[in-house]
Amino acid sequence: MRRILWFGMGVGSSVWAQRSAKKRLKKYTPPAVIDRAAKRTAGVVRTVQDAVSEGRTVAKDYQDDAKSEIQAQRRRGAYRPASSERRPGM
């Protein structure tokens, strides 16, 4: 009876080990590796696109704020151009 039990456990563990090894090997076949790399690359591309878009939005907002501030200073007479802008003959 013990021999049958141990034999059954040996067969069961061998089947489990073989299936587990096949699953792990399948993860590293060229199509699977290419698929994973493509998914990760797409994620990085999306992240970079979002960052660039957000950066452009922030830069435009900053530029709009700076322009409106300069216009307000001009209306108040507080805006004085830099010395390079006041040179005669330029």
C-alpha cells in the first residue's frame, strides 16, 4: 500500500513539475517576449505622450499669465522694457 501511495505521489509531482516547466518555458518563447515588449513599449509611449501634453498645457498657461501680467503693467505704466529694447536706432 505504501509503495502505491509513493508511486502515485511521484507521478503526480512529476506531472505537476512538467506542466509548470512548460508554462514557464512558454513565457519565454519569442512571440510571448515580443508581445510583452510591445505592451510595455505602448505603455511608455502613452506615458511620454501624456507628459508632453501636460507640459505644453502648463507652458501655454504660464505664457498666457505672463502676457496678461505684462499687459496689466503696461496699462498701469509700470512696465519698462529692458535696456536692449530702448536703444535708439534699433
